[in-house]
Amino acid sequence: MMQNLSMHVLDIASNSVRAEATDLHIIMINSTCKDLISIEVIDNGKGMDEEMIQRVQDPFFTSRTTRRIGLGIPFFKELAEACNGSFELESQVNVGTRIYVSMQKSHWDTPPLGDLGDAVVLVWCQKETNHIHFDYKTDANQFSFDSDEIKAILGDEVSVCEAEIMMWCKDYINQQIQVCEEEQV
Ligand SMILES: Nc1ncnc2c1ncn2[C@@H]1O[C@H](COP(=O)(O)OP(=O)(O)OP(=O)(O)O)[C@@H](O)[C@H]1O
Ligand SMILES: [Mg+2]
């Protein structure tokens, strides 16, 4: 089992990268008022057909097929349902995929957020030319990270996959999340 939500974010968004998405939108809501944590990942990757949409949600699908089907999606779905939440998977071939997962924030089994900055940066570094947009929303605040904005600052010569730049982005994202949390009333 994955110990925190950032690992699920990493898994779901890595699926998008593997599905050749070039545009990824990750939206996280952390609301005390609504007693809700939600994670949404929207991509413009190759998508899945109806049959595939059903199959990837089934944890028993793995056994003896031509290819291995992983457990990232079934685990996340199971977690959401165990935490009084919901799971939605919408996808269209050659258009893209949207995964939405919600959990009751105060539920005993809802995992901690983990290192979201790390997850976002690791997703970006899987393909530097991808556009990644990350939104983090609390009841009173909102923070957005956009890979294009960082690229505009860094210029063409610098790679986001260089250790110092990665560290900077990761710390920046985590600090901004912290600011959103601290300003909550
Ligand atoms: N965003 C997506 N776009 C297109 N296909 C996807 C997407 N997400 C998942 N899939 C398909 O669903 C399958 C199952 O995904 P899942 O995350 O459950 O397992 P996995 O990525 O194969 O393995 P792992 O256990 O390492 O996560 C993927 O292998 C892929 O074929
Ligand atoms: Mg996966």
C-alpha cells in the first residue's frame, strides 16, 4: 500500500506520461470546511476505450494476460472508497483521460499528503517538454504551479531535471502549499 497521497499522484500522473500526454493538469483540493480531500488528474494522452476503462479498475485483472496490468488505479479506487470518498475515471481514445478521487479528510484511513512537490517535479522530469499545471486549493487559498512559467524564468539552456532546479521547484511547491495551509482560518 502506498503510504501517502503524493505517491498516488505520482502513479496516476506517471500513467498519463506513459500514455503520451503532453499536457497534464493536477488539481488537489484540501478542504476542512467540506471535510474533503480530492485529487484530479486530467491529461491529453492516448486515452482508453470502454473495455479498458472497466478492466483497469479491476484488481483481479492482472492474472495471465498478454501484458501486466498494474495495481495503481485499483488501489487508489479502493482507498477512496475505504475513506468515504469516490472514484471517477473518464477517458476517450485519442482525446485524454480524467481521474477524480475524493476522500473524507477526517477519515481515519485517509493518508497524509506526503511530498507533493516531489511528486509534481518527478512527473515533470519524466518528460521535460510536457506542460504540467498543478493547482492546490484550500478553503481560503489557492496556489498554482505552471511548468511554462518556470521555463520562462529559466530560459532554454537550463534543464529542470538538473538536481538544483528540481530541488528548487520541489521546495517552492511545498512552501507554497505550507503558506496556503498556514493562512487558513
Ligand atoms: N491516463 C491514462 N491514459 C491512458 N491509459 C492509462 C492511463 N492511466 C492508466 N492507463 C492504462 O491503465 C493501466 C493500468 O494503470 P495502473 O496505474 O493501474 O497500473 P500500471 O501503471 O500498469 O502499473 P503500476 O502498478 O506500476 O501503477 C496502464 O497500464 C495503462 O494501460
Ligand atoms: Mg500506474
